[in-house]
Amino acid sequence: MRQEFQAQSANVGSLQVLLPAERSPSTVRRRTLWSSLVLLVAALLAMLVWLAGIYEANQVQARLDRDVAEAVSDVRAVFAHNAQELQALQYTHPTPNTWMIDAGTMLREHREILRIEWRDSTLRLQAHVDTPFRVPAFDHQGRSDVQSEVAAACANARRFSGPAYASSYFVPMVDGLGLEVMEFCLPLQSGANVTGYLIASYALRDVLEGSLTRPMTKNYQVSFTEGDGTRLAVFGSIGRGSRIFTARQLMNLPGTSMVLRMDSWRATPDLFPNVLTALVTAMSIALVSVLALLGEDMRRRFKAEHDLADMLAFRKAMEDSLVTGLRARDLQGHTTYVNPAFCQMVGFSADELLAPGTPAPYWPPECSEEYRQRQLVRHAGNLPPREGYESVFMRKDGSRFPVLVIEAPLINAQGAQSGWMSALLDISEQRRVEELSRAGLERLQATARLATVGEMASLLSHELNQPLAVISGYAAGSLNLLRADPQGAVPIGSEVRLALQRIAEQAERAGKVIKSVHDYVRRRDQVREAVAPQALLDAILPLVYLQARQLSVRVQAEVEPGTPSVQCDRTMVEQVLLNLARNAMQAMDSPKILERSLLIDVRLANTHGTSKKWVEFSVADLGGGIGPEVQQQLFKPFFTTKTEGMGLGLSLCRTVVEQHGGALEFAANSPHGTVFTFTLPAAGVA
């Protein structure tokens, strides 16, 4: 903890105690004046450009308004001239044949007229002529479909006693297109009576094409529209420009009215607007350049001030956000700076801590002299820099708490030492955590010892069952021999001697088991020796045969010739073999199993070409096998399928084998049963 705190506080000594610079009133006033100047100049330039643009737009719009008025006048003149020529067709009282010749001549001179008709007073057709410049417009649709428009035009003519027009209508053509057509009616009078009518059908697009001059159609798009803006006929094209100008003028005709609309993209302005824009642009560039030159120096000064203010604000924010207390003292030992974390740590305000006087208010009275002497030694330079030490401070309420103090020289901008900088950390919480950790560790050790005692007791009770059972059996046999011959008629000394010898061997074996289990629980290294596999089998076979006779099990033990000795703890390995053999015989203790055979086999394991040699021990039975649900928990401590078992045998066997570096596994036997296999290192193998 101390090393980490020292690493975090390594650069504290070079930190200068600086306060963020406040903006002076002159700086604010200077910024305000410059901002106002820039805004006024920008507004002036924007207004000049805006006025110039408005002037240009007004010029273009005024010219467009004049042109649309001229176009309306031209269209009216065309209609009036055509009306006069139509009226002249009847001056000579022509016959239908001569009238058709004169009407055809007129159609060749006026492309905008599609058809001229001569009708009587009842609107019955007398003669007609179609324009030679296009397919007859009414051959596809028929003239009868537009009889209502003709009747409307002639009704207006009678009412006005002069030429009149009807509303336009659309006539489809054979080529898939169509024309917008307007009917014109001229009444023929003899005195006060109407003797007939001359009907002229106008193509509105041809009217625009024939009545407008080429310069006008080149620069504008001209169209006849209805009052709601629906286009009836359009002539001319419009280019792409930054702005579209539109002018409209109502054209009243006897009997109907239309709107003539002109659209124009923004054309090249006149000379004066260009000169005005150029002057405004030049003045703007010059004024902006002057402002840029004047403001360059101010910009550099502002940047320097901002960088300094940002640096000071950053350092102040960094100091205020630290959880580590900071304290600066001059060469005389007077406190010149404290951060909020230190004030919060001791409970005194900054003014109380910076007030001159000795001792400091956070020094405990009983330690003030000791701290003063230590401060003198520190300031004399007799201690290495940044060497942390622990101390005890006093809060304002009188409570004491431990702190870790790291001091370093305070170096100013000129490289000279101006005082001392201290970093302080409240370690009371650390002390409390250490105490809790120490108490918890002690409780954990006590619990571990209790668990070890319980484990040792469980293992001893399990392992001692077998030798004690053998001792009990031999003792019971000896008593039976003595009871069978109470007079001593039969010499039984050799049998009793053998039984007592077996009892002594099993008692010694029980002692070894206790010692081995005790060493295992204490995790001590067991004494291992080179033991021949046959010797291990000879030690357990008498006990195996004893149980085998009771369960009618045929036992077969084989050691492959040339099998080397194993390096092991003899007692524990014998116990593993005995446990596996007894489990195998108990697995066959069922009336359903007729063939009861136990095979113990020892051979050199297949090491797959490696230099390390292992000896493989296998114990096979012909029992009912192990179910899938039992296989997953077979080696878990305290898991057993026996009614009187403790569930520690296989767990202990696996632990013993793994302590020797081997592995204990099991597999299904053929045709039925289970084979347990474990490996031990051959003697001389590390």
C-alpha cells in the first residue's frame, strides 16, 4: 500500500501552488468592443450585398413585366388583325367556291388558324377550309363534339354585336399529342339582322409562336394559363439559373379571358449592379483584411491568456479532485497551501490551517514537540526526499487517526527550492481492513484445523475397519480352537501360534495405516520405497481369500514376467489394492450372478514411446457394472451405494494414486462387470 501511494505521489513535489487567473475588466471590455466592431462590419457588408441583390432582382423583374405587357399587346394585335382579314372575306359577297379560295390563301399566311368555317344564321355549315400546315385537327374527333364551344362563341358575338371568343378546349391528334384550341366567331350582318357567322379555330401555341419576337422566345418561356395557374399552351424554353423570375398579366378578350405568363431565369445583370457588387466585395475584402491584421496580435495574446488560464484551472481542478491531502510549507515551516481533501481529512478550514503559528492545529498536544523536532530534521535536509513515514494527526473534534506522509522539495520556476510539498493519506480504513483480515485469517486457520481433524478421524475410521476386522476374525478363531479341545488332547499350538502371528501382523498394519493417514492429512511426504508388485499382492491376498471364501468368489492374481518394481508408499498402495478387491467382490454379491470371478493383473503399461515407465494394476470383476448416474459421482467423498458404507474408499484410493503421480480409471468389463485400473511409476523413475 505504501509503495503504491508513493508511486502515485512521486510528482507531487514539482507541483506549483497556483491560483487560476481571473479575467480583468479590461479584458472583458476589449472583447466586447472587438465583438461589436466585427458584428457592425459584418452587418454593413451583408446589408450592402443584400441591397445590391435586391436592386438586381428588381431590375430583372421590371424588365420582365415590361416584356409581358408587350407580349399581351402583340397577341391582341394579332387577334385584331385576323378579325379584320376574316371580315374582309365577305365584302365581295362571295360564293362558297370563291370564299374557299380566299380563306385558303388566308390560312397559308396565318399558321395559328387551324380552320375557317362559314355558317348561316342557324350555325349550319356552308363551307370550311383547314390549314395546309398540319393534318386536319377535327378529322379524328369530329366537329360535332365542339359544337357547344362554337355555339358559345357565336352567342357571345350576338350579345356583343361584334367578334367574340369561347373558352379553350383540348383537341387530341392522331399522333398521340393534342392542341389547345380556342374558337373565334365573327357575326355577318345585313342591317340589323345576322345573316351568318365566320368561325376561326386558333391553336394557342401557334398564336404564341406567331405573335412573339425571337429574342423574347429565346430568353423567356411564355404560356397561356387559366386563372388557377393551369398551363394551356407553352412556347419557348427556360434554362437553369440561380433564380426564376415570373410575370403574369390578364388578357381579357370578348367572351373569355386568359393569363399570359412569362418565366425567365436570372440573366446577366446590367453594368451598374455588377460595379456595385464589385465595389462592395472589394471594400469587404479590404476591411476584413485590416481587421484580421489588427486582430492577429490580440488573437495571440488571447491564446496565451487562455492557455495559462486553462492550465491553472486544470491544475486547480486536479488538486481539488484528489482524495490525497496536499500541503505546501515554506522554508520556515509555515503552511502556505492546503487542498480541500486535506481540510476534509482534519476537519479544519483552510483559513485555520494557513494561520501562522506553531504547533499546527492538527498536531496532537502530546506529540507536538516530537513533530516539531522531526520537522526541523526534515527541513535541514538530513532525510532523503520522498521518503514516506507514518504519523498520527488529530481532527478538530479531538479524535486521532493514522496518516501516511510523503514530503518532497517544492521547486519554483527558477529551479530553486521554495519550500516543501507533502502528500498525506488517511490510512485508518486500511488499518481497520488489515485488522479484519487478520482476524478472518485466524478464524479460517482454526476452521481448517477442525476440518483436518474431522477428515483424519473419518479416514482413520474407514481404514482401520479392515485390519481390525481381520484381528477380530483371528481372535475368534483362536478362541474356537481352545474351546474345541478344553482338555488339550489335540495339539493345537501351531494353529494358535499362526493366529497370534496374524493378529500381530494386522495390529502392526493398523499402526501403519494410522501413521500413513496422519501423514496424508498433514500433507507430509510419505516415505516411498521400491516394492515388487508380487510383494504387494502377497500382502493382501490372505485377506482377499478370506472374504472370497465367504462370498464364493474365485480369485486369480497374475504378474506379467519382467514387470519392474514400483516406487510407492507400500502401506497406502496395499490399502488401495485391498479396497478395490473388496469392492469388486461386494459388487458380485448377488443371487443373479452365477459366475463370480476376481482377476488382479499387473503388467508394464504402454507408454507410447516415452522414456518414462509405468506399472499398471487392474482389478476386474463380473458384477452388474456401474450405472451412468453413479459414474458421475463415483469418486466424490461421502458418496456410496452401500447401506453401511462411508463413501471414502474410492476417494481415498484416487487421492493416493494421484499423490504417486498416477491415475485411477474405470471401464466396463467383458462380458459384464467393471475393471478398475491405476498406474504407479516404476522404480528409478522420477
